[in-house]
Amino acid sequence: MYLVAILGNCTILFFIKTETSLHEPMYYFLSMLAFSDLGLSISSLPTMLRIFWFSITRISPDACFAQEFFIHGFSAMESSVLLLMSIDRFIAIYNPLRYTSILTSARVMNVGLAFAVKSILLVFPFPFILKRLKFCKKSLLSHSYCLHQDVMKLACSDNRVNIIYGLLVALTAMLDLVCISVSYVLILKIVLGIASHKGCLRVFNTCISHICAVLIFYVPIVTLAIIHRFAKSVSPLIRVVIADTFLLVPPLMNPSVYSVKSQQIRSLILTKLCGKPG
């Protein structure tokens, strides 16, 4: 799964970089999504494979804090990119004639960079507020990688700062999801106003890939957050499966979804790999 995820996202990035026909706002956002997915895969890869291949379950505090910073950072980045992609779809449907003038390449790059910086700054305090905690004995994590909400529960000192700041970061991710939902309510309103049934389906079909990406990313992360907050007695097996799904499935599925639904990417892949057009 890791190999396919890394290969798939690298392929998406390669085609978007090298093919001038893909130098469009939608594909720039897709490249940002692929970069976030790569980051998520690479951040969790060392500890997960070390556990499954060699049964090495130890991790030093500094390595754990660094890993949770990168995992939370790339997760926040992916959430931001999904929000930007929903805005991109809304502009494309609401005002198609001005789409390219509103979302110029420079503007897309600047907005993407601003949201990436925002994501990094948002999770930057995590390692430092964890480092100030005292861990009195050997501690067992719930997952095969480090998450802030998992690590802070193992402290034997006051972790109220961690709880409050962790909740703030979680609410920021939920705000992204709310904004995505609002975008799709507005898109649905526009689509339902189209007289032609065929036209409705054609317009809504341009959003299917993004809707799949949103569900693939948010369903595991929301489920995991609910389990951590409210279902503390749930089976450890369920926790581990959902946590691994959160990091394994989005990087694996997103390239497949966009390759299948995007005719341009599908045609390029078939042409390059099989020597025939899609």
C-alpha cells in the first residue's frame, strides 16, 4: 500500500510538472494534494514498517514529537488543500467565463503557499508543549505512530495547555470541513438551477473526484477524533485499524480516484505507460 501510494502520488506530480496541458488551477491544487499525501506517507512509514517487519515498538520522545509534528502538519495541509479545491470547483461552476482570470497561476501558487505556511504555524507549538510534559514511566501508545492527542494522555503532569490547544487545532480542521460543505451547498443550488438534466449531471460530475477525496480524508479522521474524545473503552483493534486507515487510505486512493475521473491524466498515463491514448 505504501509503495503504490508513493508511486501514485509521484506519478501525479511528475505529469503535472512536465505536461503543459495540465498547467491549470485544478491540477495545481491536485499537485498540492499529492504533495500532502506524500508527506503523510513518508512521515508515518518508518515507525509503522519497523513495527510490522521487525517488531521494534520503541520510539524516543524526540523522534515521537518530530513525527507527530509532521503528521499533524501534513494533515492540516491536506485539509486546507481540500478546502481550496472546493472553492476552485465553486468558481468553475458559478462563473466559468472568468474562471481563468480569477484563478491565475500566480494567485493559485500564492494562496497555496499561504495555506501551507498557515498549516505549519498551526501545528508548530505541538512538539514544544509536549516536551514540557513529564512522562513518569514507560508508556504504551494507542497507534503505530505518534499523534498529539495520544501522547499527551500519557503524561503524569498537567496537560491542560495541550488539551486546549489540541482542541483549537481540531476546530480549525472542522472549520475547513464546514466551509467545504457550504461550498457544496452553493454548488448544489447552482446545479439544481440548470434546466437540462444532462447538463446537471455533466456539471456535478466535475466534482465527484473531490467529493471522494473529502470523504476518504475526513471520515477516518473524524471517527478517530470521536473515539479519542468519547469512546475511551473501544477495542484497541478498532483504534489501530481506523488510525492506520487515516494515514494509508487517502494517499493510496486519491491518485487512483483522480486518474480514473480525469480524462487528461488517464490519457497521459496510458500514453506514457502503455503507448496508446486513453
